Amino acid sequence: MEKFVAGLALGAALGALWVANSAKTRTLVKKGQEEFKEKLDAYIDEKLAAMDSAAGGEEEKKPAGKKG
């Protein structure tokens, strides 16, 4: 297990160095991040719209304030 964790850490460090030193790779990573953010925003907006429409249909009219 220790070898796996050490290999994972070494691979992550080498990958970070490679990306940091390569302008082409850095632009690809930024492009991928932007595309992911756009898809995530669209997904969140879709879910919020679905929740709003579901909440609007379930909302019951409450009677006006009773005086007692």
C-alpha cells in the first residue's frame, strides 16, 4: 500500500511539474476546466429550474389570517 501511495504522490508531482512547464498542456488544462465549469453551471441551472417548477406545483394556498 505504501508503494502505491508513494507512486501516486510522485506521479502527481511529476504531472504538476509537466503542466507547469508546458504552455500547450497548460492551455489544454485551462480549456478543460472552463468546459467543465460551463457544463456544471448548466446542470445546476437545470436542477434549480426543476426544483422551482416542482415547488410551485406543490405549493398550497394558505387561508388568510384567522382572528380568534
